Amino acid sequence: HVLVLSRLHGLDCLADVRKEHLPLLKRMHSVGLKWAEMFLREDSSLIFRLGYHSVPSMRQLHLHVISQDFDSAHLKNKKHWNSFNTSFFRDSADAIKEIEKHGVAKVIEDESLLKMELRCHRCRSAHPNIPRLKSHIANCKAPLPTHLLHDGLLVSAASKSVG
């Protein structure tokens, strides 16, 4: 998991982004892809997703580059899991397309999404807690969601591109 941070003062979250910020967002996306590709050279089995939290946990716009194995000791609670696995997480490529078309990106500020039950991001099975979810994920062989696969929102050794 890597963060690509904007240095532009006053740009704190995706809701602040407008068309004039598109070059910055595209540059952040490009840097994120380079990070993913670097990690893929080390482990070609990884798959990455690039995106933004609708309501970030820290000020200063930042892009998440996160592996879909979710194998991290830092992933400890439901809120954290759901921030990456519900519509609270906005894919970078989708946000760029929305800003190009509408001048702004759709931001889903519904923080109740963070309280949803824990579900596997592959097979959607429910789990009572993070340790059980992580144990399941380590063995789940279901494909990733079709919308992510078909919309080109994942970066893998096979794709090495998004959107």
C-alpha cells in the first residue's frame, strides 16, 4: 500500500478537485501506476487498485495504490476494510473520467458504508471479524469483481495499465 500525495495547497480531498486539476490527477495516476509496476516486478502475482477515499482520513489529496491481496498487519478493523471495499473508495480512472465529463468527481460521503458487515472482496461472503476475513481471503480463489476486471481498474502483470 502506497500513497501518492499532491503538493498543491488547498487541495484536500477528491471533492475539491475540478477540471483545472486534471493534469495533476493524471500525473498522480501515472506515478501510482509506476509504483504498482515496480511492485509487480518483485511479485508478478500481485494485483493493484488505484483510488481515493470519498472522505479521506487525512488532509491533502492522496491516491491509494493498494494490492488486492490485502495482506497487511495494518489492516485491523471494519472501517479500514470497508474504506477500500465499498463505493466509499473511488477508482482513480473513474474519477478522472467523471471530472473530464462533468467537471467534478462523484463523492459518496455516506460514512455508514464504513460500518457495513465485512465481506470478501472476491466472493462477497460475510465474516464476523478481520482475522476470520483475512483467513478466508488467503484461501479464496473466486475472481475479482467483474466491473473491476471489465472496466480495466486493476493493475496486474498481465495488464500493466488501468482504464
